[in-house]
Amino acid sequence: MNGLTFDIAHLLAGSLVLVSFMMLYQDRLFALINVFALHAVVLALSVAWQAYIQDAHHLYITAAIALVFKAIVIPVGLHRIIQRLGIHRDIETAVGIGPTMLAGIGLVTLSMVLMLRVTPEADPLAREDLAFALSIILLGLLVMVTRRNAVSQVVGFMSLENGLVLAATGAKGMPLVVEISVAFSILIAFIVIGVFLFRIRERFDSVDVGALDDYRGERQ
Amino acid sequence: MIFQLAVQGAQMLLVLLLAPLLIGFVRKVKARLLRRQGPPLIQPYRDLIRLMRKEVVLADNASWLFRVTPYLIFAATWVAAALVPTFAAGLEFSWTADLIVIVALLGSARFFQALAGMDVGTSFGGIGASREVMIASLAEPAMLLIVFSLALVAGATQLSTVAAFMGSPEVGLRVSLGMSLIALVMVAIAENARIPVDNPATHLELTMVHEAMILEYSGRHLAMIELATFLKLLLYVSLISCVFLPWGLASVGAGPKALAIGAAAYLAKLAVLAILLAVFETAVAKMRVFRVPDFLGAALMLALLGTLLLFVSRSL
Amino acid sequence: MTAFSFNAVAAILLIPAGAAAILAALPNYKMTAVVNVVASLLTLLAALSLFITERPAPGQYLIIDDLNIVFIVLNTFVGFTTGVFSASYIGHELETGRLTAPNLRFYHAMYQIMMFGMNLAFVSNNIGLMWVAVELATLTTVLMVGIYRTHEALEAAWKYFILGSVGIALALFGTILVYMAAQPVVGEGTNAMVWSVLIEKAAHFDPALLSVAFIFLLLGYGTKVGLAPLHAWLPDAHAEGPTPISAVLSGLLLNVALYAVLRFKLLLAASPEAIGPGPLMVTMGLTSLIFAAFMLYRRRDIKRLFAYSSIEHMGIIVFAFGMGGPLANFAGLLHMVMHSLTKSAIFFAVGHIAQVKGTQKISEIRGLTESHPGLGWALVIGVVAIAGLPPLGIFMSEFLVVSSTFARHPWLAIPLVFGLLIAFGALVLRLTGLAFGEPRGGTAPVEASYVPMYSHLALVFAAGIYLPAPLVAWFQHVAGILG
Amino acid sequence: MISTVALLLCGPAALLGTAVLAGAFSRRASATRLVYGAALAISAALLVIVADHLMGNPGEVSAVTLPLGLPWTGARFRLDGLSAFFLIVVNLGGAVTSLYGVGYGQHESAPHRVLPFYPAFLAGMNLVVLANDAFAFLLSWEFMSLASWALVMAHHRDEANRRAAYIYLVMASFGTLALLLAFGLLAGPAGTYAFDAMRTVQPGPLAAGAVLALMLLGAGSKAGLVPLHAWLPLAHPAAPSHVSALMSGIMTKVAIYGFVRVVFDLLGAPAWWSGVAVLLIGGVTAVLGILHALMEKDLKRLLAYSTIENIGVIFASLGLALAFKANAMPSAAALAFTAALFHVLNHSFFKSLLFFGAGAVLSATGERDMERLGGLIHRLPVTSFVFLVGCVSISALPPFNGFASEWLAFQAILQSPDLPQWGLKVIVPAVGGMLALAAALAAACFVKAFGITFLGRARSAVVEQAHEVDRFSLAAMAVLAVLCLLAGLLPGFVIDGLSTVTLPLIGDRMPVQTAQPWLSIVPIAESRSSYNGLLVFVFITISASLAAFFIHRFASHALRRGLAWGCGFDDAAPAAQYTAVSFAQPIRRVFGGFAFRARETVEMPAPGTLDPARIKVDIHDVAWETFYQPIAGAIDFATERLNYLQFLTIRRYLTLVFLYLVILLLVLALWP
């Protein structure tokens, strides 16, 4: 493949990682959701670009899903949930922003190291993409474990899943990508609905996972 | 064959007849040492006969065991005593039992004596029995270790063989043998309930050991037990004499002349040892019951030391 | 013949799928229960027919080989017996009003979907398809765990759901990585996901990619196997869901995930430069074993107790497969089968016990052998079996694992034996309290279905005494495959 | 022609069948007699078969492989001299116990919890002795433990019994795992679990040492070696008395069989220090066991502790045999080995007898606590007589059997100076001293046991309405008493019979004894040592009857019943008698200090007050406090700490997963 296409793909993937970092940095729910929307948009772009250079047309569907569902539906839904629940705007982060960022950097380097051990014969784009995807996944997990609020955890999970889609699309001619992205969208919908359900069933006064855990399996 | 059997029988009768005499002799010597006249030598015989004539007063609670025990004790002790070479070694039935068996026979006599002590159900019987078994639990291991060291020197636990070996020149003078001799004497004192471990002449129940066990016995039963006690003392004395002073002991299948010499020598040894015993008993005082373990512990240690020394010296 | 045998494979998948559709439509719970049992029975028969029929060549999506037949038959069998058990169990739940008719409709439909998912996972030859199937089975069980709608049940389901989803994601990434590793060698397209193709070419794959892939797969599927420290969902899901589901979770779903791990272990073993899967699995196995063994002591809830014992045994199995070698692999397979049978039998018993005693608190259940001899002795035999005492099957597998390990790597055997002993102490301690002593708790007679639990126990007992030669040959062959 | 071992295997099969039937019909009234009758018949049949085998062709070995058990090994069974001997021990005990059970079982409150497991227990023991591959062996071994566990659990409403059963099963499983490891070493990576294969390979010194240690742990924990004995005095008394007899008299012997089978048969040539280890453990076990027995006031626990002592004696002789074998002194090794096996037989006799007696006392009075008994010799004449025989035998007093085997052991110890190693030179006499001490203490212990229980005056009302037990129990006890006497009078026959065991395992045998004049036994040469129980017995009888005759002939016959001497305080209450505790007090003062940190504290009343002074004694089981409590504490601590992991939030669990992932990735990144 010629340099330009490669660079563009590289650029998009890289910017996804960057957006992940931005998510790590956010400490307000609305801002976090918006950043996630941006994350989804960038993902949609890179997926579309992959579709174009691999001229695998089914990938456009994935791109579309990412754009419509993740960049629009879900964020809007989350906005409404937050308003409905009226939960305070601040995210009480379990770990401070600074350490989180440092950890994030560590994770990215780790994934780079891992992927650079891969034999260069492999498709270079695949290598780069994988390195980025791995970092995005790890960062997403990091968001999940450093946030107390269920909504932000959901967001983290979705960004993680974006990393998966990125990897899947980066893999040339991988089958089932569309189906997988659909399946995941459903999964996420479940999670969001779950968060929502717990609210309307009046079982938990907040969707703070901490409160949700007050029972914690076996009472002492 | 017949002659051998006769000798064996003679030995059995001899020990039976000599035992009271030995006691009488010891008492006499002790009395003399205390500047007393003392009872005549044959007093023990008289005592026995008088006891035989008296009626038996049996405690209400006494069971059959209480009445059988005296005969068992007497029989076991007599057999044991008869198996120890007195004037002649290698008698017809000497191989029936070796030294370990003889010790064990005395052990079974003690076992039944302790049981009989507990049978009536008085506290005195309990006192005697529990103290007796405590003493025995230390004396028996010591005795067995002594047996070990003798057996290691002589290469046998068969008394005749041991005596023959000790009589032979190659035995020489050995530290370990000295230790075992001392240990044996201490054990003998404890086993026979002599001063300082126990006082055969006491009448104060709380200090009794042996006497407390037989407190309830009377009449012919008491006679049996007394006789057994006499036999026991004789047994230990002749044991010491045949192992550590084996001179003059008639050898296996010897003629009448040798036997006569043996008998004379035996009587002489008895006299000497009896005098020593009397002197010792007048010299020391009875110790408290709970000093006895230390006394016997010392015997045990000596015996063990003797055995270990032998093991070591053997390999050199 | 081929035609028929293909139908057999199809039947394994279609019967549950169709049954699910019907059950979703049927209103009456008695009938649904019956249909459920019948469908499971048919599936079992279809699975058994796999033995007699000639196998199809592995296709792009489906495969039948020695490895998965064992799993399929076990799966369908326990699925069937559990169906029988749940018929009587659910009846009681309905009377006590813990469940309602609509719940039940949903429940039975979900049950069949879950069976479908598990069977699909077993027969799928395509790692992507396998992933989808495993996730399907997982998500259905999530829904069933939450079926009681109690605070605890929903919380357990939620925990299961979140942790499960993360596992899903990790497993998917691993799958993608495998594809990436295969794609340069095998070429683009579905072929690069067909296991039977991959295993042939695995030697030429990029080792580094494979290694990373295996770590993600081990964590992703290991979450469902319940290996510590990924086990968190397991105890609560077992404790709060309906007991038939606990039985299926312990007896089957863990095996499904384990099966997936094994497939990828083979793949990795075929590529020499890649990281050795053995040490990883041995470590995880020992960790889970010892951790679960200690956790057993402080349990207050009877179902949670046995959930932890499942973790412990999964640890043993993973350890055995990690050790590798004919003996250890044989033991691992045997142990897996025995554990499925025993543990589901135990849960059958526990389900009825909890119903008659009206509680799951261990401290409130006493003297079962007196108050309910049938259940009590079943529990005793079950625990004796699960604790690895003869003459029951698990003793044989533990015998093989321990002795062979000690002969090869003594230092690995010590922690293994240590964990086994600790767990044994805990199980027997609890058993002593539950089965013996002054009876406590409800003493109402129970209309229990003894057939499933005692048939399982009878099988376990028979296996402990006598393994039929063909089965042995089979296992040895599979153990050979597992290398 | 069906081979002998196949014939023998029908026995356990029949027993298992009986067990199943018993499980089905155990609530019928007639079940008890039927089950015990069947067990009796089967054990007797097995006994006959083995005896016939020994009569016909002693040396012959017959083996069979069944298509059961471990697939590629099969269930192998084998009958050789060793297993034949232990089969006799097991089935003789089994038969007598079943006879006893026919009567004693009638008192059982919950027969349905005893009857199914009793035959299974017997079957398990038979199978252990016959097994010829590691799997069959361990399977039967653990099955035996399991059945006995169920029997201990029979009276499960008693908290103490549940605890005992729990500790027992855990210790049993510990032992099994140790044996499992040992067999793992012997089998090697290839997994050749057949004993025949193990015999052919000689493991290296390190492996051999490990196997020996593991066997000491595994077989020792079942036999009751200190410090693994803690479960034994809890579990053995907890079971119904006839089962206690089986566990104490027979099952411990099966454990010894396991030890001998592996260490003397499979392990090949031993190293000299292996003898040292076994010797020391045996000696210590003997002394500590009997000291604990002396401190007991529960009759059955006393018997259980004395079992520990006898096990110690047996292991000491075995260690001696190992030492001799290692130094190529086969004749001495044969002597020591014979002593050990002879003691195995004897102990199975008198320990069963004593437990039967305890059971009779229990069923007659409902009491196990000696402090509430006394004077039973008037109420239970026959029982007390046979119990006395048992006491005399176990106290190693001539002419009974206990003495014969101990005498052989001492003779073996006397061979030790020829041993080359210094360690052995020093240790053997020390152990000999320990054995002598243990023997003397045993005598003391059983004076106490018999004296407090049967002699003296009744300490509680239960004794007054005690009645002699049923004829089946009496018959069983009488049989054992006669056996005790016979084995003591004619040891030569037993010793010659044991030559079929010693020859294959040691490579030598003791000289033929039955050819000796007057049937006396002569281990090496008559000039060295000899013993003739028969003659000693005859002499004692003759001289006793002579004495009796003379007394009868010449002395007075007058006899008067009167009060016992009480220093003028007549008719002291029975409470004034010596109790079990006070009887043991002198010995406690001598040995208690180091053996179990016994402390005596006297509480004197304030001057002028009239309330009594009290003496308080607290005794510690050192082994329990040194090993078991710390372990339990450690486990408790670990569970306490780990338990937090059950109560984390989802986020923390996710963190765990996340960290685990990162760690693994790091490992991968740093992978060379």
C-alpha cells in the first residue's frame, strides 16, 4: 500500500488513542460523554477508511453503526439518563487524574513493546493498528477501574469495545466483523438498559456501583 | 538325669528353707549393731508357723482375687528364686528361664500384690499399690539395663552362662560392670522394700509402701506373702553373689564334691552380703517417698551408662 | 450415512433452538416442563447417535472430533437430568410463589437457548463462531441468574454481567489476534478462523502474536471457567440463581469455557516458539485451588460453599491439563467428567434441601441424615465424592494427578496436596454440620426427584471402580491429542 | 482350579454384599444377629482358606488381576506370606468381634448407622491386605477409613463424637495423601503402579528416604505414631465398643502391614539410618503413649492410648529389623522382625479382649468413667476374670503372650553390639531402656485399669444393679483369653509359622523352635538365652498347688469376715478409696513434668475456714499444642484474611482482572 493511505490510517488510529487519553482526563460526566462521542466518530472514520482501502464494503455498515449508534444514540441516551437520575455532575474518581494518566502512558508503552516484538513480516498496518487497539483496550479498562460511577464505567467499556472494532477492522478480510459489532452494540444497549432499569425498578437509589454493591454477595 | 533332677529339687528346697534364716540373720546383725540382744535366728520360722495357725480375718469386700493372690505371689517368687543358680550352675531346668524371665516373674508377683492391695477398697491399699508401681516403673527398666550390660559382657542372658563367664579369667575389671553392680544393689534395695526406700518394720501406715499393700492380710495368707518376701531377698542376694562373686559355683553336671564346695561357698557369700546389708541399713535413714524416684533414677542412669560404655568399648 | 450423521449434528443444534421457540409460545408451565425434558432427551439421543454414525469431514463452521464428542455427550446428558430435576424443583418454586408462570415460560425457553449455545460452542469449528456461542450461553445464564428479581439475585446477575462482558471483550480481542497471526499464512477470509485449518499451519504463525492472543483468551474464557482471581461472579451467580441453573453453571458452562481454552492451548502447543501454555495454566490452577480451598471455610451459604468447591476443582483440572502428558491429561478429562456429574448431583440435593429447610444458611441446617435420609445421604455421598474419597471417580483422577505430578515435579505436588487437604478439611467440616447432629430446620417431607442425583452418583461410583475399556481407550486417545 | 487369592476375594465381596443388604434392611429387628452372624461366617471361612493355604503350600504366592480399578493396571491382588499372616490377624479379629457383636449389637441404639458399615469395614481391611497395586491398595485403604469414619459417626448426636470423627477423617486423608506421594515416587513418571513393577526398581537414596518419611507419615498417622496420634484416642473410643476393638486391635495392624509392605518389600535394600528414625519414633511413641494412658480415667481412652504404646513397641522392633537388614545381619533381622509380627498378633488378641471388656462394663453400667466404677468383680465375675487375663497379657507378664513377644524384642536388642554404626550402637540400648520403661509403666497402667474398675468398693450406684453380659460377648472374650494364654505357652509354633513371612522379606528365618526339647524357644543358642512359657506355667501351677495343699493340710482353716482396717475410722465412705487420678499421682509427679507439662496447684482454704483444700492438676498434650493448634490457627488466620475477597465491589474485582492482565502482559513483554 502506498505511504499516504498508510499514514492516514495510522493518523486516525493514533488519534483514537489520543481521544482515549482525553477520556482519562475528563472528570465531568457530560464532558466524558461528549469525548466518547468524539471517540466514536474517529472510530467511524478509521473504519470507513479501512473499508475504503481494503474495499471491503461490509465494513461501511460497521462504520455506520459506530457513527449512528455510538456517536449519537448512546450519548444522547446517557445524557437523558443522567438528567433523569439527576446524579451530581462530578465523577468521583477512585484514583487521581495524574496517576491515571501516568498509568495510561505505561499501558501504551507496554502495548507498543508487545506488538513490536511481532515479526516485521506481518502486515505493518496490522502491527500498528494492533498496537493502538491494544492501548485503547487497556485504556478503556483503566477508565472502568478508576471511575466509581456506573455511567462512566459504561463509557469506559464502550471505548474498550471501540478498540476491539478497530482491531477487527484492521485485520484484513476478517469475517463476522459486522456481526460482532452488531452483537456488541446490543450488549452495550443491555448494559445501558440495565443501568436504567435498576433506576426505574426503585431497587437502588443511585446507579453508583458502590451502592449497588452494598450487599456484596454474603452478608457478614 | 535322676541326679540332676535331685539337685534341682534340692535347690528348690534349699532356697525355701534358707530364706527365713537369711532374714533372721539380717535382723540379728542389725540388732547387734544397735547393741540389742535381738530375736533368735529362727524367729522368722516361728512367726511363719504362728501365722499358719491363726485364723484369717478377711475384709467384707475382699474378692476371690484377694484370697488367690498369696499363693500366686509365693509360687512366682519361689520359681524365680529356684531358677537362680545358688550353689551350682546349669541345673536341669535352668534353661527354662533366663534373667529377663526371672525379672518378669517378680514383676507378675508385684502385679498381683498391687491388685490385692486395691481389692479391699481402703485408701491404704491404694497408697501402697500406687507407690509400689511407681517404684517398680523405675526399678524394672534399671534392672533390664543391668541385664543388658551383663548380657553384653557375657553374650548371654542365661544366668548359668553369665556366671560361668564372670568366673572365667577373661572378664577382667570393667568400669561398666562396677556401675551395674551398684545399680543392681540399689534396685535390689528398692525391690525388697528395705531402708532407705521403705521400712519393713514400720507401723505407720502413711509411710508404708509394701506393708500398706498387705495391710489387710492375716493368718496363712500373710504367711505366704511373708515367705515370698523372704524368698525375694534371698533371690536378689544369690543373684548378686552368682553374678559378681561366682567363685566356687559348681559347674554344669559337677559331682557331689564340687556341689558341696559350692554350697559352702554359697552360705559364706550369703553371710557376707547379709552383714553388708545390715550395716548399710543401720547406717542410713529412710528417705521420703518422693525422694525414691531420684534414688532409682540414679540407678537407671548408672545402668544406662554402664550399657553405653559397653557398647562403646565393644567396638574398640 | 453421511447425510444422516450430518443430521445428527444439526439435530443437536436444531432441537434446542426449535424447543426454545415452542417453549416461548407455550403458556402452561407443566407442559413447558415436559417439553423441556423431552427436548433435552432428544438432544441427548442425537448426541449419542454421534458415536454410531460416521463423522462428517470438518466443515468451515462445524466439526465433530474425538475431543468434542466427550464434551457434547456429557453436556447433553447433564442437560437432560437437570431438566428432569428442574421439573420438580420449579414446581415447588411455583407453589411457594417465588416464581410466576411468565417467569417460567421465559425460564424454559432460556434453558433451551443456553443448551443450544453450549452445543454450538462445542461443535463449532470456527473460533469466531465459538466465541459467539460461548457468549450466547453466558448471556442467557445471566438472565436466568437474575430471574428471582430479588435484590441479591439482581446484584449477582449484574456482577456476572459486567465481569462477563469484560471477559467477552478480552476473548474477542484474543480471537482477532489469532486471526491476525493466521492471516499471513492461511490467507484472508473465513479459513483463517477455521480451527482444523489453523491447527495444521500453527507452526508457521507469528509466535509473539499467538502468545499475546493466548493471554487474552486465557483471561477471557478463564473468567467463565472461574479461575481465581477472575472468579468473582461465580459464587454469587451460583448462590442467587435457581438451583438448576447453579447445577448447569457448575456442571456445564465451566466446561464450555474450559473446552475453548483447551482448543487454543492445542493451537499454541503446535507453535514451538510461542509462550508455553503449561506454566500459565499450572499457575492459575494452583492459585484457584488453594484460594478456593481457603475460601471454603468461612462460607455461610450452602450453595456458595459448593460454588467455591467448583472453583477449586476447575483449578485442579486446569492444573492437570497444564501439566500435560498422557497421565495428567487423562486425569484432567476424567476429573472434568466426574466433577460435572458429582457437582450437579450435589446441587440437585442442595436445591431440595434448601426448599425443605426454607433456607440456604449452613448454620440453620443440621442432621439431614436423620430428618431427610434420602437427601442427607445423597449429600454425604456427593461431598465424599467431591472431596476425592474412594470408591468414587474423583479419587481416581486425583490419584493420577498427584502421583504423576510428584514423580515429575515434586515441588509442584506439594502445593497441590496442600490445597487438596485444606479443601478436604473445609468440606468435611461443613458436611459434619449439615448431615449429622441434632436435626434443625424444617422437617416437612419432600417430594424430591431422587432419580437424577442418585443416577449421577451411581455413575461416579461405577467410574471409581471400573472404567469400561472403550471409554478408557477414548480418553487415552483424547489425552494423546491434548499432548 | 480357582486360585486361592480369587477364592479369598469372594470374602470381601460377600461382606460388601452383606453391607448393601444391611443398608436395605437394617431397621428389621433380626438384622443385627443376621449381619453379625454373616460377618462371623465369612471371616471364619476366610480364616479356614488362609489356614488351608498355609498348611498346604506356605511359600506359594498366588496372584490375580481383575479388570477393575486403574484401567491400564487393573485391580491386582496377591497372597504371599505377609498378607497371609495379616489376613489371619484381620479375620481372626473380625470373627471374634462379630461373635461379640451378635450379643453386644443388641444394645445398639441406632443399628441402622452401624450394621451397613461394619461389614464394609471388614471388607476394606481384607482388601488392603490383599491389594497388589498402588491404586487398589489406596482405594481399599481409604475405603477402610471411610467405613470406620461412618462407624465413629454412628452416635452422631454427641458433639464430641462428631469432632472425633471429623479429626479422624482429616488425619486419614492426610495419611492417604502421604501414601499417595510415596507411591507416586515408587511408580515413577511412567506410572507403573503395580507392586510387582515397583519391586524390580531400586530407588535412589534420596527417593528412598522420601518414601520412608512419607510412609512414616502415612502409615504412622493411621497406626498412631507420636505426634500423629492425636486423632486416635478421640476416634477409637467414640465408636461402639466392638468397633473400637476392631479399630484399635486390627486396623492399626493393617496400617503396620502397609508400612512393612512398602518399606520391607517394595523399597528394596534400606539404609542404616532409616532404622534409626523408626527406632527413635517407636521408642518415644511407646513411652508417651503409655504415660498418657496412665493419666486417663476414661477406660476406653486409656485402652486407646495403650494401643499407641504397643504400636511404638512394634515400630521399634521394625526399626531394629531395618537396621540389621541394612547391615546384612539377616538372622538378627529375622529375630527382630519376628518379634514385631508376633507382637502384632498378640496385641490384636489382648487389645480386642480389653475393649470387649470395656464394652461389657459399658453395657452393664453405662459408664466409661472409672471414677464412677469399682467393685465390679463381684457383679461381673466372668468379665472381670477375662479382663484380668487381658491385663496380665498386655502388661508383658509371663507366662502370657505379651511377654513372649517383648522377650523376643529384648533378645533382638541384645544383638545390637555387632552393628557397625555408632549412631545405632548408642541409640539401640537407649530405645531398649525406653521399651523396658514402657513395659513397666504398662503394668502400672493396667494395675490401675483393673484395680479401679473391678476391685475395691462401688463408687456409684450404677454398679449395684450391674449384671453379667450376654453369653455371646462372654464367649468372644473367653476365646481371646484362651488365645492369649496359648500364644504365651507355645510361642514356638507362632514363630515357626512366621518364618514364611520373614524368609521372603528378610532372606532368613529364626531357627526352628518346635523341634526344641520341652517346646522352649531359643532365638540363637540355648547357652545364650531361652524361655519356656509352658514350663514356667507348669512350675507356677505346681508350686502354687503344693503350697495350697500344705496350707490345707497343716494350717488352720478358720476364716472370719470383718471390717477393713481404717485406723479406727471404720466404714469410711467408698469415696475414700484411691481414684484413678490419685493412683497415677506418684507417676505423674515423676514423669508428668517433661511428658505433658503437668502442673499441680493446691488451693488451701483461708485459715480458720472449714472448707476443704483442693488440688488442681492440668495436663497438656504437648503434641496437640505443638503441632495441631498452630496449624489450625494458621488456617484460621489465612481464611480470615482471604475472606475479604468475597466482599469487594465490582470495580475492585475489575481491578483484579485488569491487574492480572497487565501482569501477564508484562511477563510476556519480558519473556526472553
